[in-house]
Amino acid sequence: MPPAIELENLRKVFRVRGRAHGISGSVRALFAPTTREVVAVDDVSFAIEPGERVAFVGPNGAGKSTTLKVLSGILQPSAGRVRVLALEPGRERTKLAFRIGAVFGQRSQLWSHLPAADTFDLLARIYELAPADYRQRRAELVASFEIAEVIEKPVRQLSLGERMRCELVASLLHRPEILFLDEPTIGLDVVAKATIRDLLRERGRRDGCTLLLTSHDTGDMEGVCERVLVIHRGRLLLDRPIEALRKSFIPMKRISVVTEEAEVHVGLPGVRRLPSRPHRTELEVDLALIGVDRVVAAIVAGARVLDLSVEDPPMEEIVTAIYRGAAPVEGRK
Amino acid sequence: MARIVGTLRFLRALVAMNLRASLALRGAFWLQAAFMVLNNLVFFATWWLLFARYPEIGGWRLHDVLTLFGVVASGFGASVVFAGGVRDLARSIGEGELDSLLVQPKPVLLHAVASRTLASGWGDLATGVGMLWIAGALAPGMLGWTALAVATSGTVFTASGVIVQSLAFWIDGMETLARQIWEFTLTFSLYPRPLFTGEIAFLLYTLLPAGFVGFLPAELVRAPSVPLALAALAASLGWTLLALFVFGRGLRRYASGNRILP
Amino acid sequence: MSGARLAVSTQKYLAIARASARRAFAERAVLAGRVVFLGVILFIFSRIWETVLARGALTVSGAGKAELIWYLAVTEWCVLSVPPVFLAIESDVRSGDIACRLVRPVSYVGAQLAEALGETALRLLVLGPTGAAIAFALAGGWPADPWGLLLAAPLGALASALAVLSTAAIGLSAFWIVDTSPIYWIWQKLAFVLGGLLLPLELYPDWLRALARFSPFPAMLWGPGRMAFGFAPGAALETLLELLAWSALVAAGLAWLANRARLRLTVNGG
């Protein structure tokens, strides 16, 4: 069975014109343009098998969105071989469009003044779905995503979480073999994020749909996907299963605890005290040496805790750590 | 063939969605339509006053201006109701809204222009049809010519709008300029042909095709003839093809990504 | 209010007006758009008047094509110089920003007016000479009695100010009617027709002219515009008095509205 997505030496270069100001500036720019080349994606290669759930992470401007756009046929590659479902996205865009779906976190395909149900009906026409098949599929998705009450209300009256669920249902109606998601949980609260992640994971498993998800949020990565591609400055730094990533590259956790006592001391190996304030202690835990649960237990045993939070170090740090620690394109282990 | 049927069904669904979206506005819909009617009537009132004083201007009478207005208002109304997305096409291009359309298996231009509707367009349609009826252009013998005239007017207006707005694929910050050109095309279409001579007249058939949005269709109703009808058809077809070409080129450029990066 | 406080207030509003004018000047594209529009309208109507008067038909007050073009230049100059103040106020009301500002001693309405008038002043200054240049080119010279234009200038400026006051009042009505656009559009269309924007009132049937005189609009457009037909200090004075009277009336109405709005806010809270 061929891979769902195949990228070989993808290279995407933008020729960017210097920003022109106003009409006169634009006219001047037409005659004497100042262009420079921006390499958005530089020699990226990977393959994704059908049914895999892959996260595509990296800081802003890393090339994630560009890659996604090349895969979905929005952008033409500058060089390299791209095959999605054995089709060339640039050349066979329409054919491919019937078999893929896309969700853009910051943009909606739902018509805001109408109920989501109306957009679903329109999508049935766009994807030329047989009426009976469409109705059955829609019912299944509506039940699964629990939006039965929500789809008859105008979309602009919905909360962000409800809207995202409708958005996802909209993208799944035509049973796409691949679903591209660009920042699907952006702007959502913690509970909504968790719900969306669960639903995506479930759907991926049930439909056998391949998921390719870009995000800033490592929670998306861990909650939905089994494999992670780290991209930075247009190059693929890492291609690993989630578990491996966590063990190798997210070795630290940050604990922030607010206590009645002015100071808290935890004298366990692997626990380092970071600059703290009175009543608010910051600790860094080295997961290679000790589990977070033990540290938390020790804190709770030795002090009156008012508030406690456990966090990953920020994405930038992880990427920097990877950048410093690993050579580009480790390949799958 | 199946693809064409699919696209037609899609178009019908889009039209239905737009209608539903307009009606969902409820009170605001009627208000916008009504005010457009008022707006048009006031505009026409100026002509009415002028013709009260000077019964004939350049060989045209009030009845002729009524016909011109009726045709252009109907064509314009139909354009903004059914192809309302043209007005904001430059902005859509600039803000990357074409991306979600490119991922879907339907023609991008069609999808983009037919995804929006302006409720006020119904007011224009109502005014236009009303005026045509008063001018006697909806009588059984005339109906065919009138329909062709209105269709030509609306088609050329839409097509020229698409062409100007598509310049946004190449030029940044095109939105305001495109909107103004769009409005000027309409403005010039509403004034009688005899007013303009020489180079201006030439410009009004090419750059701002007021000639094909106003003059020619109005003439088709005033003095119908087969050659004129053929000219109207040719104009509609020609401008449409040009619009498809320009947009297609622009879309290719968009896909190569050589624009100002967002 | 003491003299010193009055002076300080005035300084403050002048500063707002100046800043607004500077900003309007920076937005060259918008200004250019207005100039182009003025050019297009003047051009179209120059063609109309040329065609109408081709056979030597008489018009009004001995006015020929040139005078009629200058008339339109003056009326359009007034109209195009007025910024959409009603939109600014309406959006403040919608967003709720106005709630904090209205109950403070700094007059919200005063500030808005200062801002709008600053922009109006700039537009008048830009559109005046450019409009005159276009009119000069299209009309083939000055009107028969160019001195009238000297009177048209201050009258036109005052007319624009009155328009600003009126549209500010419309904007405030957003407190009671959320969407003020319909009211604005009606007001604008009435102004165009009853004020004789495109056609001088002399061309109107008697009944319409009589009807129009009950509204402020003739004073706002036809009043300044007809100065293009000749230097007429008597008529100018008449227009001046009308403009002042209407301005006082509208200003009073505006103050009353602002007060009611403040009351509504303090009672209902935001």
C-alpha cells in the first residue's frame, strides 16, 4: 500500500517584493522591484502511511503552513517530489480535493449568519455526495461530536468550541482520506481543547483517516498524534514517535506552587529550585531522575498548598534543545 | 459531463444559501433593499427635474433615460445579488481566503464570487424592473430583447469587476482602488451615450466598460435589432472570457506564492 | 465657566482638531479618491450642461454652462468635505466605549466635533483649490462674475460645519436606534434633492422649491452654490443668517441629545 503522503526534497522559495507604500510606491515597485528570496521550506522529506496521526510542530515562520499548503495543492513547490494519495497536488488539485479535507483554525468555512446545518448541505453539493449517504454520515458525525442542538443555530451565536466542532464535522462529511489541520485548537479553553483532541483521535481511528496537524500547542501533539515532525527554519529537525520525543527531548517539567508558608524546600535529587518569590516557589524537575508525582507528593506533605501547577517548558525551549542537541532529520526509530 | 452537472447543482445550492442568508437578516434585509430603492429614485429624480425643464437632451428623452436606468439597475442588482463576492474579491485575495476554496473540488472563481450576496441588490433589481415596466420594456414583444440587455449589462459589469479586482494578485493594497473603479463603471453607465464623444467614449467601451454595461444594452431595448443583439452576446462572451483568463493567470501566480508574505 | 478654563478647553479642542487634520492629510489615498470623484462628477455634468445648452437654451439668472459647472463645484466641495462622523459615534455607542467618555467632564461630543471639524477643514483646504482647478478647466475659465466665489468660500465652510453638527446628532441617535445608516442615508438624499446639489433650485418646480425652503438644506448647498452665478451680498447675508440659525438649532438639539444619552447611561448603566 503506497504511503498517503510522500515528500522528497521539498523546496519552496518565495520571491518577496519589498513592501511598497501606497499607489505611487506600488508603481515604482513595478518598474524597479526590490526582490529577495525567502526559503520557506528547504529540503524536507518524509512519508506518512495511511491512518497515521502526525503532528507538525515548530515556531512561527518555520515552514509548517507552507508545507501544508503544498500538500493540499494551494501552493506549487519550487522543487522536489510531492505525492498525496499518489496524486500530484499541484497538477491534479480537483481530483485530490475530493479525497482530502482541511481545517484552518483561524478561518472558517461555515457561513456565519446561517446555521451550520446549511453549510453542511452546501458541502454535500460541493463534494457531490449521494443524498442517503450524506444524511447517514452527517447523523453519525453530529451524534459523535454532540452538536445536534447547535447546528440549527446561526454560527455566529456559537461559542468557539462549538464552532470548532461544527468546523470539524464539516471537514469530515465527505469521508476524506487525509485531513489537514492548521492550528485547530487555537483560542479554545482547556476543556474545549481536550474535547477536540479526543474527538480527532477517535475519528482518526474509526475512519482510518490520516491526520496531519500543525500546532504551537504541544498538547495537541500529545493528545492526538503518535508521531511528530519538528520543523525549524524550513528544515526538518526531527521525525520521531511521540514517546521517544518526550523521553529524549522534554526531560524537564516546571512546577509552580503557591503556599501559605513563605518558602518551600524539596530536597529530592533531580529537583532544582528556580528563582522564586515569597509564597510562590518555582521548581524544575528532571524527569530522567525523578517522577513529577513524587515531587508533588513531597511538596503536599511538607506544606499547605494553595495552588499548584505543572507545566512543560515552552515549545521554543524544546525546539532550541532539539536544535542544539540533534542533527537534522533523525529519521524514524 | 458529470462534472458540469455537479457544478450546476453546486451553483444552485450557492444561490439558495445566499437567499437564505439574505432572509436571515430579516428586518435589515428589507431596510437595505428599501433604501436602495429610495437611493435610486432620488438619483432619477434629478433627471426627472432636468427633463421637466428641457424636454430633450442630446436626442434623448426622459423615457430613454428611464430605459437606461432600468437596464443598468437590473443588471447591477442581479450582479450584486448573485455574484456579490466580486466587490470583495481583492480583499479575499489579499487575506488568503482563496486557500479554503483551493482545497475544495469546485472552480475557485465561481465559488468566490457566488459565495456572497448584497441584500441591497434586491432594491436595485426592484427599481430596475419597475422602471423597465413603466418604460414598456416588459411588454410581451419586448421581453426577449430586454432580458438579453439586462443579462449583458450584468455580465459585463461582473466580468469587468472580476478583472479589476484580480489585479490584487499582482498589486498590493488594491482593494480601495478596485472598489472605486467598480463604482465609477456604474456611475458612467448611468449617463446617456450622447453626452460622451471622442476619446472618452472609447475609454468607456474599454477601460471602464460603461459602453457595454449601459449604452449598448439600453440601445438594444430602445431600438432592438439582430446585429445589436449579436454585439451584446459577443460583448458578454468576450468580457467573460477575459475575466476567466485574468483570474486564472492570477491564481497561478497565487499558487506560486510570489506575493507579499502575510 | 471662568475665562481661563474656557481658554484651556478651547486649546484642547483646537489640539484635537489639528491632530485630526494632520491624520487626514496623511491618508492621501482617501483624499485622492475624493478629488477623483469630484473630477468625474464635474466632468459628467459639464457634458450634460454642454449638451443641454447646445441649442442656446436659457437657464437661470443668466447662468451659462460655466456658471453651472462652478455651482456644482461649490456644492460638491461642501458635500465631499464632510467626514462620516455619524459612523464614528455609532461605533462608539455600539462598542460601549462611549459609556466611559460621556460621563466625564471632558465633553465627548465636543471632542468628536473637534475631530470631525479638523478633518473637514483639511478637506475643504485640499478640495477647494483642486476642485477650482478642475472646474476652471472644464468650464473654460472663471464664472462670468468670479467675485461671487469669494463669498461662496466662507458660506460653504459654514455649511459643512452645519453638516457635521447634523450628522453628529444622527450618530448619537444610535443610543436609541442601533443602526443609524438608514437615517443618515435619508438625511443625505433629502439634502441632495432639497438642497439642490446637482441642479440649482431655480430649476425646480415652484412647489418643490417652496417645500425645500422649510429645511436647512437649501442654505447648505444652494446658498453657497449660487454665489457662482454672481457676487450677491444680499443673498449671501440671507444664507449666512439661515446657516447660523439652523446651526444654533442643531447645536441645541445635539446638546439635548447628549444630555439624554448621559442620563440614559447613568440610569441604565452602559
